[in-house]
Amino acid sequence: MNNAMVVGPFVLPYALLLVFAAVALTVYVGHRSGRKAGIDVEAVVWHAVLVGLVVARLAFVWEYRSAYFASPLGILDIRDGGWNPTAGFVGAWLFALSRGARLPALRQPLRSALLVGTVIWAVGTVALSVRPDTGQELPALSLTSLEGRPINLAEFKGKPTVVNLWATWCPPCVREMPVLHQAQIDRTGVNFVFLNQGESAEKVGAWLQARQLSMNNVLLDANRQAAAAFKQGALPTTLFFDAKGRLVSTRIGELSAATLTERLQSVTQ
């Protein structure tokens, strides 16, 4: 079920590794093709990649513009993982074709490079999307509320449910918590469950109070049962379950209002 590679303290989502692989092979093929043709095409390939990344980000921002325009600086914070890869590849291709139209010698090397990168990304995306269904559901984990009441995680079945694994010492957890807090207020048809990993009720309660975050379903996972059950070691990790309690999507890393909206569509439509 884990959708990331863990290397020491680093957690690398497979989707991000796929992008790195596509970019690396695009540059490599461009370099080799250009060298055979006796021209320097590598700089143009890098420009095409850069254009693609910018277009991918701007397309995502435009799609969720109401969230980004409410906090414009968030447009620059790419840590939220908000990209539109299809738009990015279209932008890169259009840039490469325009450069090839002006410099015919660049056409074949550029096309070869971008074709390889596009195929790698497309095949990898399909492979990641058709991985066997693990059948992961909301597990029957017995956790404790801040008030000391036992709560079974499986009790949240019946409505779409967002489960957030977090800790007060985790900077991206801290940054995304106001976004999740506001979503809990705005989206009453969705359960938001916050599983604190390994901290005491006193510490968690004081942390929330200091930030004036009045949140429902804050549960203590003293032994980190959820991380083991979901096979997730990174924080923050947010899991999205449909109304039947089936896992639909997992986000490793920080969420913005826009990327949260995007993920919620998978469990509320």
C-alpha cells in the first residue's frame, strides 16, 4: 500500500520519482541526439523542461484559483504538490516545436528527447494507477481521545473520511493544520480524524489551545498503531477513505487548501 520509497530519513513518493526519471531521460536523450547531430541541444531541452514545470504549476493554480487567490503567496509554495502534468507536457512540447520551427537542426533531437520523457511519464503513470487494490479499509484500531475516551477508528465508516497522521514537532504538519481545521468546519459531510503520533494528551491539547484550533476527532496514537497499519512512516501523511471505508488516495507531505480540495474530490464524487 505504501506509495513512497523510504531512504533513511527521506521519503520519496513514487510519483515524484517518476517525474525525476522522465526529466533525467529527456535530458540524456537530448544530449545524445544533439551530439550525434553535431549541435548543442541540451540547453534547449532544459528550457523545455522548465517551461513544462511552470505550465504544470500555473495550470493547477488556475484550476484551483479560488484557493490560491485567497492566499497568493501559496502559488510559490510548491511543497503542496499541486501540478497538472498533462498541461506541463503540452507546454514543453509547444515550446520545443516552436524552437524547432526556428532552428530546423534542433527538431529531431528535441522530438526524440521529449518523446522518451513523455512515454516514460505516461507508462509510469498508468503503472502507478493500476497497482493491485490492497483492499485497505479503515482498520479497527482502538485509540484515545484527548478527553481519555476510547475511540475505534472503524466507527467513522459511513461518511467519506480523511485521516491525518501528524505530530506537533513536525513543521509541515504545523503548516497544514489550519487548512485541515478550516476544511473540517466547511465540509460537514466529511469526517476529519487527526491521529497524533506518540505525544501526550497534555502536550497536544496545549499545542492546539495555543494556536486557537478547536478541532474534532483529535485522537492519540501513543504506540503509532496507525503508522504500522497503514505502512506509512512519514509525517504528515493524509489518507482519504470513501464512505464505505475503502482507501482511495494517500498524500505524503504537506497539503494546501487547493491540493486538499483536489484529493477530496476522489472520495466525495
